[in-house]
Amino acid sequence: MLDLFYTSVDKAKDRVNNYRKKLQGLIASVRERADESFPDEKLLIKVIETLIDENKTVGSLCKKASDFRLTDDARTLARRARSDQTGLWRYVCHFIGRLGSWLKAARFLLEHAADFADILSSPLTEIVPFEDCGRFRPPPAMWELDTLLSRTLSPHFDVSKDRLDHLFGSGAFAAGSAQLRKCHERGWRLKAHAEASMARFFYKENRQFVNGERYIGCSKPSCVCCELYMELLPGTFERRPCHGNAWTQWRLPGPPLPVCKEEIGILQRMTERLQRDIELEIVSASNSHVFTHDSSTNMSSVFAHLSLRRQ
């Protein structure tokens, strides 16, 4: 197992070192704003600095990160991440978890390889035609925050500048407008996600699944829009993990025109669900949504679930 672990880590050494650099930057930021009301914070900073020391090889770093998750320091870090308002400790927790995931994945692969030995043995493949969804720029009016909010939320819902500034703090509306302008300057375009496009293709073409496993997804959890789309699309696809974050550049898969009544109905129901969530978030004026990192995979638990079902 360790041979498999060290080989996979060595092949991913650029990604490992990228995580190390991100952690070093986070710890530097945490040190600058150390919270005196949390006495274990300075000790925790030292422990993590030792963990990500530049002298460690990538294999040693990932092994130490995996071992760290079973320590009292890891529990202290988890408590700090839950209480931290800046989100910095949540990122620290996340990247240590990513560094430790290689050993977990190697162990899982060794334990379950036999369960999937024949799932794709001697497959026959063919190229299938795919409708290029393309990428589209939203109309100019959608880059204005007041227009975007008024078209997204219910007509009776008050999203005036004064109300948003009152709920979320002075300058909230201006900050949101500036962020939207920045997205416009970067040339953001709406695009369909691969898993939504694949689900649409399987449904429209009535394709069959290997061993009846109606599972479609990439290596990361779904965004909120993909989760809603696959839930509302006829076809009873396997429910998969969702990281709970909305992807603002998401668009309905398939060609832009013509759009059939069924797809218009799906989009309307998606909009209604998202509308309720956004309005509830504004009304509560609190961060009720627990942020989850897009790069969390959760694939081991997904495959373990499929393995147990096949037994």
C-alpha cells in the first residue's frame, strides 16, 4: 500500500507543493491576526508550521498530514475552524485534509480493487455526437447588481441598496456591484457543466448504464445548479454529493435554441428553488450556508457505497 501511496504522491508532487504553498500563505495570514481570545491558536500555528516544513519530501508531508488527522491538534483545529469568522482556519483544515487524502485513497484502492476488477473489463467504446453548448456572455443589463437582483428574486421582494446595506453592513451593495464589474471585466461567460450535459445526453438518447448504476459525475461534488438539474431531469439518476455552492456561470446544457417546453419547465423550477434559498439568506441576514470547498471529492465514500450495494 505504501508503495502505491508514494508513487501516486510523487506523480502529483506539483499539486502537493501547491497545497504546501497555500498553507504557508494561510498560516502567515493567521499569524498576522492571531486571536488572543483563543489561547491554543499560537500553539496550533507552530504545529502546522512544523507539519508543512519545506525540508519534508512530498511523500513525508502527505504521510504526516494523514497522521495529523488522528491527533488532538486536529480536533483543536476543527473547533477553531467552526468558530472562526474569517474562514482562514477552514481553509487550513481543508488543505491539510487534501494533503492527507492520498494515503486514504491508496488504502481504499488496495481494499476495494477486487470489487471493481471486472466493471470495465474489455469495454467497447465509440465516439458519440455531442451538441456543443458553447459559452455565452450575459446581456449587458445583467452586470448591474440592482438589475440582476430584481430579475432573480420575486417582484415583491425588497432588494434596495439601503436594505442590503442595513442587513449586511454599510457598503455591502457597493462591494457586490464592484465584484460584479470585476467579473464582467474578466470576460465571464455562461457555460454548461460536463455532468449536466452528460445527464441530458443519457436521458435524451435513452442510454443504458453499466450494471444499472445510474451515476453521473466528475471527481468533485456537484454544484447546487447541477444537483437541482439532475434531480428535476427525468431519468432517476443516482443522487451524488453536492458541495452546496452556487456556480454563477452555470447555464442549461444543450444548444441555446430551440429550447423545448420540458427544459423551460426544469429551468423555471430550478429558478424557484434558488430564489427561495436566496431570499431566505437575505431575510435571515446570517451566514446560514456552510461553505464547502469545491475541491473536496468524497469519492472514496461514493465508491464504497456502490461496492456495498453490489455485494
